[in-house]
Amino acid sequence: MPDTTLDAMPDLAGGSSTPVYQVDAKGALITTQSVVTRVDNEFTRRQKERRAFELQWRINIAFIEGQQYLEMNTATMALDEIPKIYEWQEREVFNHIGPIAETRISKLSRVRPVLTTRPGTNSQEDIRSAKVGTMVLKNVYYDEDVTDKMAELIGWLEGCGTAFLKNVWDPNKGRAVAMMQNGDEQSETLREGDIDVVVVPAQEIFPDSSYHQNIAQCKSIIHAKAYHVDDIEEIWGKRIQPESTTVMQMQKSLNGIGGLGYGIGGFNYVSTSLTSHALVKEYSERPTKRFPKGRLIIVAGGQLLSYVEELPFLVGKDAGPSFNFTKIDCIKRQGCFWGRSIIERLIPIQRRYNALRNRKAEALNRIAIGQWIVENDSLVAGIEAFETQAGAPGAIHEIRRNTTHEPKMVQTPPLQGDFQIEERSLLQEFSMMSGVSELSRQSAAPPGVKSGVALSIALEQDDTRLSSTAGNIESGMIDSGKQWLRLYKQFAKGPRTMRDIGKDNIVNILDWTGADIRSDDVVIEGTSAIVESPAQKRQMAFDLLQAGLFNDPETGRISKEGQAKIFEMLEMGNWDAGDDETQLHLQKAERENRAMAEGGQAMIVPYDDDLLHIARHNKYRLTTDYEELLTANPLLDMLFSQHVQMHMENAQNKAMQQLQGQMAMQALTQPQPQPAETNASPIAYR
């Protein structure tokens, strides 16, 4: 008998749902098959609604890859290859879209936002919670290789205009905490779980309407992805029959892309089917009155894999259930869910540029190879032999007696200057439409630009035109950071330990639990790094140095700590060990701070640089971490004060000894007084 009720299914969090017996508005029992049919029908509807956008994504990617003789067929919703009109027609591809996309991806990949958490109040609990949240965000950023994933996401942004980050909790990740015996020889490792950040292309997301502005306006979202049937059985425990799953791949072009003398070549994007795969559709529904916690329905191959009457992740506001997706657009499109890619604006210019360059090549072919006028039946060897030998140097063409006109070449007019004017105009349009000038794309100054000020202005204009996309990426990372904190607050129940490498290579160890995360007010520290190349950072450091901002106000000279800061800003490390001794003293002072913060003693040695130590100790006493420790242990301030006083006494003793040494040295180097000379003659003794 077929299933008539919804069985208990494992959810994504690793648990299981209770058996569900739901009725619809008319009181009819909702069966497993009705749920599967509803999800499949809804997926088909959304797929048809999104097909026009998907067609645009396909042609965008094809143009980036260099397959640029395609057109969209709105009747069949497919990409058709434009055939050659004549055999001799030039069909070269002069791809400017590819380098523009690569340049934009490389510049946008500099956007590496440093996510931090702001405390809700001035209380020590909120300050510590903000510190925990900041370290959690930093650890997720590096542990999940978000930098590499951002490069992948930006690539999808340039091709499709929209990409997504899916933030899930994976119970099989993280540190191993226990071993569980499932049998005599089988054992399973129990892990504490951790976040998994997944880049999801736009092709896998199906909102309830393509004309909602953002995810917050969507009532439901379907995430459809092709899985191997073995993976489906391992994850969800059900064997699914393989189904026809369509994907995109490249195949050899049939019409050729070259011109005169070129054979068939090039590739084209086409749809193909995968074997032994099935399409898994995850239907996520926002909380409603009927389903206060939302719903998650997973189907594949006509079978129900999971039915849970609550969204598994509490990533919404006030820790409520919500969609665990973050949408990032290249260029926002008002009133539309899908963003716009810059490639859409460049496709008409690229078509025009290809046509112009190919027409120029055809004109040069006519000039170089030439065209001939031959009187009918005037050649002895025939027209076929003449056609093969007409361009050969030293060829002899025998004509018949009494021929009125011998063969002669057609006079081809010279190449018009309009071609050059149009080509320059198209190149300027590439820069204007893409926001990437010749300076960024070709590493060469634009024509007529020679001064350094003009070059700086050109670079700044490029960055300004990229700032909109960079801002969208930063906003998306802030939303993802909030979801990361909410996931940890939901699932990180037991104690955890985080480590972080701070300044001066000091390792910070922090013990925390999910309850310590009280604030999800995530902000970006500093500005976007899109304009901060290493050369620009160094120039800014030199400007600050020239302005005297690193000088000590009391002495007017650069202190040792200021010198170390300059080396750090220049990103030159310990250049020739110039600040090696200073860094060692600062690191020792930080170790003393940590030892005293834990209630221990820090010994002073004669070779300490006391002034550097005093400055670093007092700087630590001004931090919120010190205030938090002081609240728990009021005697800590006396410990630090005594340590600083010992440094001051040690510095005074060193100064006194140095002064005494200088006075002794002066006494030794001063000339001794000589006895006065007399003119008296010596006494003669008889």
C-alpha cells in the first residue's frame, strides 16, 4: 500500500521529527504523496518563471568564456548559435569581456571585511560578549576559508548578477569530544559541531516570486541541487531512483568561429543530463499562523526525504526561525529578486566590436589576397587552376589567342579612417560601461594621461564605480555574520575554547559557550580594502611620517614604539632587524601583562627597556579587558602599580649609573695641571 501519512524523518540538525498528521483547510488528511506533488508542482512553476533570467545568465557566462556568437531564442528558451552567412566570413572573437570580468573579480576580491561585534551596553558582561562574538566571527572567517569562497562567490556575481551564502550547522564538524560504540567493532566519533558556509549559485535557488526585492519578502524558497543517489541514501537514508537531471556543459561548436582558412572550432554551452543523479529539492517555508515555526520539506525522485514542521536554524531576528541564506547582488535591480550583471551591458558592445574587427580583417584580406576580373573562357588552364595560382609569386597565366582583356585585379579602395574612429569609440564604451579603465585592465595609462595626479584620479574613478558592488558584498557579509552568531548561540551548548594570534604574536585563549553570545550587532571594522593596495598603504605611511604624526609630542622625535608601528604599516616586517630589539621588549611586556592578569608575578631584569615596558603596561591598563579583570579582582591594580613602580625605580637607577659613568669618564679625560716653570739657575755645589 502507498504511504498515506507523513512518517518521522531525520531533520538537518541531526534529530528526528515526530510523526505528523496534518489536515488542510477543508479537513482532508495531508498525505505524503500530496506533499511531494505540491513541492514538485511549485518547483516546476518557479522554474518556468525564472527561465528568462536563467537564459541571460547562460549567455553572460558564454560571453565571458569567449563563445560570443550566440543569441537568445525566447520561443524555445534556449541559446542558438548564429550561423555564418558566407564561407569566407571572418568570425574571430576579440574577447574584452573576459579580461574585464577578471579585473573586476581581482579588485573585488580585495574586499575582506573584518567583522566585529558591538556591545549592547557598557556593562562588563556585554563587553565580554562582544569580545566573544568578534573572536567567533574571526575564527569562522579563517576556519571556513571565506576568502577563497568569496572569490568563488564574486565569480558567480559577475556571471549571473546574484549569488548566495548558505549558513548551516554541521554536527559532523568541529573537535572530537567522545567515542560512541555502535557494536562490537564499530565506533562513531561524536563531535561538537561547527558552522559550514556554502557558496550557492543563483541557478540553485527558486524563490516564490522572482519579483520580490529580497529574501525577507519571500514566503518560501526552494534550494534544488543534483546529488548522486548514493549520497542521497547516505544522508537521508532512502534509496532514490535516478532521474533525468539537466546540467550545463561545453561541447564543440558546429559552425566554426574563424574566418577565411579556418576550420570548425570553438565550444558552446549546451544542456546535458547526468546519470545516477537525482534532484533534491529543499522547500523552506517562513513561519505563518498555520505553521508558527515554519516548515522544511525535502523531496527527491518523487519521494519524501524529510518533513519537519519547523525550520532547523534560528537565524532570524530575536533568534526566530528563518531562511539561512544571504543574498548578494552585483547591481541591485529594483522590484526584482535577481540582480544585474555588468556583463549584460557589455554584450552589445562586444558584438559590435567583434563585427568591426572582423570587417577590418575582411577588408585587409581583399587588399592582401586580391580579387580578379577574368574574361569568360580566356584562360588556357581553366578557372580552377587560376583560382589556386592567382596569389602565387611568379605564377604564369596563359591566356587564349585573341582574348580581348587579360585578367586583372580589382582595385580595392584603402581602409577608411572610420574604422579606427569606431574602434576607439567602442574601447571607450567598454571602460565607461564596465567601470574598469585601461589602467586597471591593461596595466597601461589611458591615452593622453601622463601626470601622476591624473593617474591617481583614474584609479579612484575605477574604485568609485566598483564601490556599489563592494558595498553589496559587505552588507551580505554582515548578514552572514549575524547568522553565524545566532547558529553558535543555538547549537554551541557545551564549553568551547578559541585561540587567536594577536599583536606581537601573543596567543589569546578564550573559553566560552553559546550563552556568552548576547549581541548579534555585527559591523565592519574600518573601510573597504578595495582601494588599499600595498603601494597605497605605504604611501599613506610616508605621508603621515612626513607630517610628523609619528613623532613624540614631548621630544619631537620618533620613539621606538612609533618606529615599530611604522614598520608594521609598511608591511615590511623586521626590515634588516631594524626593530628586532624593540619588538622583543614589547612581546616580553605583553607576557608580563598576561602573567599578572592571571594573578602571577612578573620579574624585572636589569636588561629590560623600562620605558617601553611602562608604556605597554599602562596601555593595557586602559583596555576594557583590564577593567573586566579589575572588577573580578580589585587587588590586580595594586599588582600592576607595584610592577610599574619597580620599572620606574630600575630606570632611575640606570639613569643614575649612566650619569655617574659619564662623570667618571669626563674626570679621566680632563688634562692634569702641570707644575709652573722657574727661571732660577740651578745651585752649584762645590
